[in-house]
Amino acid sequence: MAELADALDLGSSGRYPVKVQLLSVVPTFKGIVMKKIADLTLEELQEKKDKLEKRINEKRYELEIIQKSLMPMISEMRTIDESIDEKALSIEDPSNFLEMFPETKVKRKLTEEYLKSLNLFYSGSYWTDTNQSVVRIQLYKNDNEYTEKVRDGILEVLPYIKIGENGRKRFSIFEYTLSYSHSYYLEYEEDKKMFHLADNRHYVRSSSEDLMEVLKYIQLNHYYEKER
């Protein structure tokens, strides 16, 4: 605006004749449409509305047909995925069961059955640093025989568990306090051949080369229930 004022001043002095042209604002598409609608009569508006509703309903019907045609294909795809899981996971490689993704209903069921056969549990969650399912253990204070079975299960699955960011393999512990503030883990330090009971604050409560020794400590202090 300052430049325009200066130009007008110069033009008025007669030194530099200036011709100023004011441009009108270009109307937007929405503005044009609104103006056209505003110019219509009530009967014309109603007719236009009826036509639009008819077109919308036609498109909705077309969409419903597409959705109905997709449903059998989606169902077949799920069946194929489940069959792939059944065939792939039937191969005796426990690492297949521990990989969290992709997770399907069949894979979840087979993983649960596999871990249950080892007296271990499938938690339904996974370690974000390894993308493996969290294998859970729970012990009973007065059941030494069960603790021995859990030990055997841990040793069987241990080679297939990946090392996490903390340099250790991990199992979660489901115990009677169910406290999030003190979650407990059984960890294995492979290079030192040491088992540890640690909490989520990285405080180690028990360590030994003998897995059974650490499990006994868990059984007495961090058991799930007294009786099985």
C-alpha cells in the first residue's frame, strides 16, 4: 500500500504519470457453486437434491456389491493363511513358534500348545527388541516336581530364544504379587553361562550357573500359588 501511495503521489505531481488498475478477486470453485445454488428456485433445488440422492444411493449399492464380492476372497485368504501356518509350524523348529509376527489364530494356538507341553506359558505379548513371544514361567511353592519339569522345559527352549538388548535371554515370571512396579524376569547370560533372577529395575536378586538353584529361589520367594 505504501508503494501504491508513493506512485499516486508521483503521478499527481505530473512527473511520472501512473495508471493504476485494481484487479478483482478470482472466485473460488466453492464460491461459484454456492452462487449457482443460490440462484436456483425452490423447485430446482429440490430436483437437484433428488438427483444427488439417487446418485449417492446408486454408488452405495455398487459399494455393497463390491464388499459382498470381497468377503469370500477375504475368508479364503484367512483359510490359506491358517493352512500355511499349520504346514510351516508342523516343522520341528521351535523358533517358528517364538517369532511373534505374523501372528494368526492358528499360530497362537500352536504356540500355546507347544509351550504348554514344556510346562511353560505363552503370555500373548512380545519383546520389542527381538520380536519374539514372551515365554512365561510360573512356579508353585510346594511343588518341587513341577519346578523340575519347568527347568527341563526352559533348557529345551533356551537355544531358540534370541538375546535381547541387555545381552541376555529372558523369561517373564508370573508370581503371586502380580505387581507391575516389580516385574520379575529369569535371564540367561550366555557368555558367562549364568542364570539370574532380575526385576524391571535391573536389580539382580539371585544368580547361579545352576538353573535349578535360581528356580528354587523363585519357587520360594516369587511363586504363583502355594499349591498347584
